[in-house]
Amino acid sequence: MGIQRLRLQYELSNIAKAFGALVLPLLLALVNVFTQFVLNNDPKRDQGQPLRDMSKWVLPILSILMIPITLFKALGYDIRIEKVIPVLIC
């Protein structure tokens, strides 16, 4: 029973790593494409130009910052999230 439990933990760990490495970046890319599509096809896009421009760049920048952090955490690196998040907020 102990060997089966360790094997199951190992398989779940590999599934989590695969999810973090493949599905998460694809999901964020799809959300980015959807956001760009909605913002570009907005009938009132002439109003609020600075906010619209900022909205176009927030998701890609967050993706570039958060995907490596997620991947390193999934691979077992000791990343102290409580120190990373305040740096990203500032």
C-alpha cells in the first residue's frame, strides 16, 4: 500500500508539472487573445483611450512575470511568494 501511495504522489506531481508547463501558458495566451479581440472590437473604443491601452498591456506583462514563477515553483524551487508579490505590486 505504501508503494502505491508513493507512485500515485509521483504521478500527481508529474501531472501538476505538465499542467504548469503546458496548460497554464496556453490558457493565459487564450485569455490574452480574447481580451485583445474584445478591446479592438469595442464600439466605444474611441472613449477612454489611455485605459484601453493600459488594459492591452497588463495581461501580457503579468503573463511574462507569473509563468516563470509558476514553473519554477512547480519544479520544486524554493520561491518565496511573500517576497515576490510586494515587488510586483510596487
